[in-house]
Amino acid sequence: MDSATAPEFDNALKGLQLEGRHKIVLDFAGLDYMSSAGLRAMVAALKEAKAHNGGVLVAAANDKIRDTIALVGFQSLFPVFDDILEAVDSL
Amino acid sequence: MIILRRLSLPARHNQLVVFAREARAAASEAGMNEAEAYRVELAVDEACANIVDHAYAGNPGEIDMEIAWEPARTFVVILTDEGRPFIVPDGPLASPPKSVEELRVGGLGLRIIRQAMSEARWEFGVGAADGRKVNRLTMTRDLAPVAAS
């Protein structure tokens, strides 16, 4: 996910939130790359979710995605769960 | 210094993946492990995105990338463009956000560049060898010396 593809991700998140869904688990299994463009979409979604008592969690992210999140210091704001069901349970 | 790559492509978001992947491949050739090469890929992606968004800002143009390597010492990526200069905040990086209220979308790319590379130096309106006025970003990554066998 880079600046060419992140707008689609951003639109998908906004679409969910327009439907009133604010408890979101991002299943990143299969995602092997994410630049700051993806992080920006995640930040916007988290802010919107928190404003509606929701949250945004990350599941099944590989080491590279975890590294991207850590490089900008977002580890505590976007907890990464190994398993998607574990993430869903914690919301 | 050994030149590993020279590449010129249109400054468009859909081209950034080419710069980024070439940089990752060059980093691997220079001996970086997968995690280190991924960080170089990220830094190049972010730097090129800044050029598209801020230097060219919707106008057509090109990005030139040159990657050089001094074995066991330094890996260097030089990105050149002919867009307009833009402001790059200097000084130490701000502390990472501790709460959602502190979260900001701005500056993420710059933070990634500075964290991923050993040094990043922007120069705007400098003279290129062919007489053009260009912007130039030089990103270096220190390499661990290879232990003597």
C-alpha cells in the first residue's frame, strides 16, 4: 500500500464509518508493504472511531508492516494482534 | 563509489513503486538484510512522494535517482527534481504521539525518512552538472563494516 493505492483503502474506511461502523479491525494478512499514505488513512479512521467510542486495531501484520508502524512511533496507538479473532475480542 | 542504479521516470504516484523497488533491490545488492532493505524502500518511496506532492505539486516533471555504494561503508541514494523548493522542517524529530489527540497526519513521511536512513540532506535550487537548477535530496545509510575473516 503506497500513495498510489492508499486512497482506495482510505475510501473503504470512510465508507464503513459513514455506515456507522466504528469498531474496526484491519486484517493485514497478505499486505507486504505500507508507506505513510496507509498510515494517514489509519490515523483519520482512528480519530473518527474514537469520536464515536470505537477503535481501530491491526491484526496479522507482518514484520515489515509492524516496522512501518514502529518507525513513526504508533505502536501504542495501533496495537497489532497476531490473530484477527483476538483483535475482534479486544474491541 | 560504485554506481548501482540510475533511473529517471515521470514524477507520478503510480511510478513510485518502481523507484522504491529498485532501491530495495540495490540495498540487497549492497549487503543489507531484508529488514534494512525494506527501510530503504520506504525512505525512497516517501521521498519521491514528497517530490510529487510538494515539488511538482500536480505539474509534470521527472525524478532522477542515482544509487551508489561504497562497500562496507556507505549506501547513498540521490534524488533530483526540477520542481519548486518546499519547506522541510529541520531539528530533532518531535516525540511520537502518546494519545489520539496528539496524532497528526503531517510529517509522517519525513519521520520515516529520518528514522530509516542515517542522514537525509535536502538542497534546493542547486546547480546540476548540466547547468540545470535542481532540488537534490541525498540520503545515506551507514553500513556495518564487514568483519575480517
